[in-house]
Amino acid sequence: MFKYFIYKFGEFWVNRLPLRMSYRIAVFISDCQYFLSFRDRRAVKNNLRVILKSEENIDCLAREVFRNFGKYLVEFFRMANEIDENFIKERVKIRNLEFLPKLLKEGKGVIILTGHVGNWELGAVALALLGYPALAIALPHKERPVNDLFNRQRESRGVVVVPTHQAIRRGLNALKNNEMIGVVADRDFTAKGEVFDFLGRKTLIPKGAAIFSARTGAPLLPVFLVREKDDTFTLIINDPIYPPQVSTKEMVDKEILLSIMEKYKSVLEDRIREYPTQWLMFREFWVN
């Protein structure tokens, strides 16, 4: 319950302060967290070393990761009260939105694929407010009150949240009905992923997005909401990734899944290399 009260306290004050002041307070708290949390600081630095292949400015860059996470929380807790169509119009630039109506016309649904880059939660809300709501697959928090708090923020703006234990059934049904589902594909929470070379080191990559695509024929559409220097955003929509044309029997073949995963793994790598301080990964990510 301690986490719940911390998050609830943060939500209360964030919604009573101007956005810029909330950002400043978040940056201050994030700097304190950077110095006090040895394990998180070490994990972030190690991740940056893998991405950048360099020690140059590693302390400053790691602190920026913490600050970006603080800003992410500010935006997350303001979603229910402040994030609306005007916010999207004024603060979000959009690239390649035309992909979505074209893909939905194909009738197989769309798998929105993203990573822990920028503000993925706000990205889902932006799509919903633009008229493209998605069923978002999310790992439930261990504490029920915290989970309910987070889901209330997500669902306040049209995002339907599905826990991972219901993901396959509800995800397949949504795609069958030509709807959109959202999957965060850069971290495996189940230990059932596949080992890939990712950013030059071995790690587990989740295969859920590939399974959905292979079973239904639905295209994967990589989407990332990244932060600009002035704390506005760009919604980047990449070219769609189509699964191979295979028979029903072949859809569960491991080689098919790996070929799909290889394609979206490369897109994730490109975005993380481009925005290394916006990859909000606070754990030791590698398996070797």
C-alpha cells in the first residue's frame, strides 16, 4: 500500500500545479532518486554503455533518463484531467497517421507495437483521441489499488486495458473484429521470450506481438511518442510490418515467429539508439 499512497499523493499535487512547475518538481525529485538509488543508477548506466558504446557523459545522460521518467509520471497523472484533443493539437506533431486508416481497410486489425521509449502511455491516449483507440495489453501491478489507479488514468481517455493473463483470447478477438491492440515489445516479463542479439548484447525479447501477427495476418505498426527538447512530442509511425503469407498449420512455426521478431526488434533498436535517454529501462536488461 505504500506505493499506492505515494502515487496518489503525486497525482493529487500534479493536478493542482501548472505543468511547468510540475516538471520542475519532478526533475528535482528525479535528481534525488538518481543519487539515492544505487541499483537503478547502475542499471541505467550499464544500459547506456551498451547503447552508446562509450563512457562519455555517462553520468549526465543517466541523470537525463531519470528526469525523463519524472516527466513521464507528471504526464501520466495528468491524463484524466488535462490530456484532451487540444493538448494533442497543440503539443503533438504526427508523422504518417495515414497508415492507420489504410491498414484498417484491410480488415485484419492492427497491432500497435511500441517500447518503453518516450511516453508510450501518452502515445496510446493520443491515438485514442485521434479516433484510433486500442486495446492495450498491460502487466497488472502486484498491488491491486496501484493497478486500479494506473488503469483509471489509461481508461479515462479511451484506452481499454487488458491484463496479460487475458491477452491472447481478447487480443485475437479484437483483431478478428478489425480492431487495434497495443503491445510493448522491448521487455519480456514472462521468461518465455526468445533470446536475440539486441543492441549488441543478448537478451529476451517478448514474442506476443509476433504470435498475434502470425495467427491473424494482422500487420504490426511500430509507433513511438518521443519527447522534444521543449517537452512537446512527436508521434512517429513507422512502416508496417507484415507477417509471411503462410497456411494455418505453419502459423505456429518458430521460424515464422523469429522472422517477425527480427523485424520489429530492429525497429526498436533504431528508436532506442536515436533516443537513448528516453529509453526508460531501470533494470539490468541483458542475459550475459
